[in-house]
Amino acid sequence: MEIILASKSPRRKKIFSKLGYNFNVHPSNIDEENKNKLLPYDYVRDICEKKAFSVWKKNKHNAVVSGDTIIDLKEKIIGKPKSIEEAFKIIKELSNQTHCVMSALSLVVGGKVNTIVDHSFVTFKNLSDDDITRYISSFDILDKAGAYNIEECEQFLIKKIDGCYHNIVGFPLRKFKNSRIEKILKEL
């Protein structure tokens, strides 16, 4: 039985590799629109499970791991920006605010799903328009929830972090350790 990572995230791939797993990558291409108007926790869990099942349906003899990360700002879900202009608006909205980063990780084996969700809190500095423009013109931010990558922006944007750093990167490592998901993967 192979392990398949249903994710395009280079950060998720890197963490999963560092944990010692051998895996193939088959990203899911599901529609991530919040059609059912789910709250952030339910949404990130739902999308993560849908990603895993969509890849598992084509690879039923394998274990499929998927992940998803969102920003929750006062129960408003913030995903990946679709343009530089949208990225600017997102970071402006996060400026001088504390938001919650939620990452989910799902494992589907034999049609059964196990999912974990963790959350961390990030407080942004009070950013000027120039600060925001300088940041978004210096980094690739369009494929990241909230228009930022914690690994690149900590010194530029971040005032304070409370919670699991890897969760902000996109892998809920604190919850993964000693979870049912980790135990199942170690038995494969």
C-alpha cells in the first residue's frame, strides 16, 4: 500500500518528508467554494476530507493524506488571493489584527476517514500601505491562505504567534504527533 499526498503545497511535502514518509503526490482539484456557508472549523475539515476522498476514489488500494489551511478572521474565511489586488486587501484587513490559522489533515484508508484540525493565532503588526506593497512585490503570495507565508514574512508582518508554528505553515504537527492518523501511517 502506497501513501499518496493529495496536496500541491511544497511546505506540506517538505514537512511530510522530514517526518520520514515515502509518498507520491496526486493533488486534488476539488471546488473549494463554501456553498453550504460552513463556519471556518467545519469548512476546513470538510474541504480537507473532500480532497482526500477525491484522490482516494481513484486510488482505493492506497492511503491518501490531504491537508487544507485557512485564515479565520472573526469567523470570516480567508483563503488564497486570486490577484495581487486581492492580496493587498487581505493583508490590509489583517493589519494590526489577530487572526486564527486553521489547518486540517485527513487520512483515508479503506474508505474510512480520520481528520485532525489545529489552530494557531497570529497577530500582524500595524502595516502601512507601503509595507504591504513591499511585501507582496517581494514574495509569491498567490498560492497561500491569507496572502502570506509565515516562513518568509515573520520579520516583516508578524507581531506575535500563539500556537503551533507548523500549523501556520500548513501542517498541524502538534496534533499529528501521537494522533490516530500518525499511528495508522506508521503501521503501513
